[in-house]
Amino acid sequence: MRPLARIAIPLSLLAATLGLTACGGGGSSTSQVDRVEVEASHTPIIATDTQQVTVTAEADTDANEFWTFLFVDGSLEEICDSQASCSVTVGPLSSSPVSSTSTGRPVNYQAILLPINYDQCALSPCNAEDVNTFGVTDGTYTYQANSGNYIPALSHAPSSDAVDVVFHMASGSDEYTTGSDLTRAFINDVEDKIYEEYGRQAIIREHLDDFNFWVYTVPASTNDCGTPDSSISSNMPFRDADAVLHVQTFGDCSKGSRFTAEGHDTKAFLHESGHGVFNMADEYDGPTYYFEPDNEPNIFDTESNCTTEQNNKGRSTSACSQFTSRQGGWYKIHTGRTVMSWGDTGDAWDTEGEEHMNWFFNNL
């Protein structure tokens, strides 16, 4: 477990700062507030001490009027009035911790959404917040804030309550680098995987705050479906999955909770995440290894298992069909292209896949 520091900001202080009360004021009153949510993000995903950082909060509320507060590194940096999207650019931020000669430090930021001018609120308290952490490093991505060679990219929650995914940079000829230092291209690819692939899958985006994303500073090998440096076993025993990103184009695979994917491509990362993170099986006919997941399976090793599942869910059993004769034959109900049959960002998980994903997040 790696606990995250939180920024304690009394809402009464925020209101006093603006000379307002949560239920007061004029303007367009909301009779009842039923939904108050806010999602915060930042870019670049890991910042050097020469880069500015942009923090953005996306509001989701039925309140007609609300305030959005953005705090970065302990300071109130922006206040937005009833805007669906609120952002601020700060920095460059220092990579030197206070009272320390080391390099690299974690930075917290916080978005608070506070409805105003309403008659009733179905929520208690009637506000929402999102607190995240990322790392600031020097120009070579040196990070000495811990002894474990890992940098927070987007951390939301204690590891006991979250899915910890670690990104590793492949090194070697024709890869990101032949050296040992992380590269900007690799960090950019990590950001793309988090925001543009996971973040564009609705079911994952809805649960993005159930993830912690990290970058390991020691390069990895692409051999054997991705082989992290051996030091990670003692440095990050709390991790759940290892993703090794590479530059070369070749067939990717997963082995247990580790997998490989092209940094610049979209298909492999999402599909291999289905294996390495979510423990789902392939849904295509090909030279792979099929298995029936223990909970909410997306494929079935017998037609009977498939029809029993459909009966239990009140669905027609006619959708069950054999999609491959390999390994004695396997069955599914999906007919179109899915994440586990292909894996592009816009592909669906389909019925069984969605049920498995919902089970996964409900049982964290």
C-alpha cells in the first residue's frame, strides 16, 4: 500500500473566500440537486521541472450554479463559476523537496465542486472532490522521492483499494533508447494509454479513480510477454499489472499480470489489458490459449455452460455458438468485433465482457 496525502480544505473557508453560502445568493435557483461529480486530470502525466502543468476539472452536476476550485501543490490556483470544464496552467514546478537534497517529488492537486443557490440537496455533503498525485522530476526523469524506482503518473487511492498498473519502457536497439534514462516519447505514450485508451472506454473511464498508474524507472525487456527488471518484486510488491511499452511492431502477448504493447498503437494495449489487468479470455479463432474465467466468463468451454449462463440472465440461448474448434471447442454469444476479439479503442466489450468488467470493479 502507498497512501496518498490529501489536501484538507474546509468548504466553509472556500465559501467565505468568495463571500457566498452554499445555499444562498441570487440567480437561477435549483430546486433540488441530485448529482454532484467532478473528475480531475493533468498533463503532462509526469512533469519535468522545466515544463508547465495543466490541471483540468470536468463537472457533472444537475445544479444550475456551482463553483469549481482547483488546488495545485497546496495552493488555490483557479475558481470557475458554473463552467462544465475548468482548467489552470501552473509551473514549472520544482523537483526539489523542501528540506532535502534529493531530486523528484510527488505533487497533489485537488478539484472541488460546490453547488450554490439551491433549495434542497439529496447528497450529504452536497459537494464532490477529486484528489490526484503525479511526480515532478528533473530533465532525465530522476525521481528519488522513494527508494523503489517508481514515479506516480496518476494516483488516486491507497493500493489496497485500487488497481495498480505499472508502465515499463522497453530498451534496446530500435526501442525507446539503448540507455537507462526514461524518454519523453515513452512518457507521452504512457499519457496516451491512460487518457486516450482507458479514458475513452466508457466502462473504464467511469472507474478511472479506481486505478493508480505508475512508471518504473528501470527499463524492461519485451521477452516472454514483457519482463520487468527483477528489482520490481521488492520495490513494488503492491502492484497488480505490468505493461511493457515498446517501439517495434510485433505480435504482443500477456502472461499472467504482465503484457506488452506498442507505445504508438492502440489495438494491442487495450486487448492485452483485457488479459493482464481484467483476466478476460480471447474471443477470436486463432493460435492462443483459451480459458473460462471463474467469474462472469466472457467465453465458455462447453455449450452447456454458455446456455446455462444465458438462462440465468434471462437471455435467449440461441446466441450461444461455437467460435473455434481449437482446444476442444469454445463458445460465446458475441457476433461483432469486440475488445477481446480485436481491441481498437472504439470496440465494445459486448454483453459478457461488460458483465465481467462490472464484476471486476464491483469486487475491488
